[in-house]
Amino acid sequence: MADLALVFHWRPQDMDGLPLAELMDWREAARKRYAPSKHDD
């Protein structure tokens, strides 16, 4: 959740209602946005 807060500026209450699977999808999107690599196409 810290990744999402850092990259997307979301507060904990913004993420509270999201199911775990969706949080993991958003976390991956945050990782790609923060530190893209040439393998993230």
C-alpha cells in the first residue's frame, strides 16, 4: 500500500475498500510507473 500512496498519492482510506487482487494489480502498475524496465512492455 505504501507503493500506491507514493506513486498515485492515495490515502489509506482510498484503498480500504479495494479487494486484495485489485490492490495487487494497482501495486504492479505503481511499480511499472515508478521504475519501468525494458521488460515491462
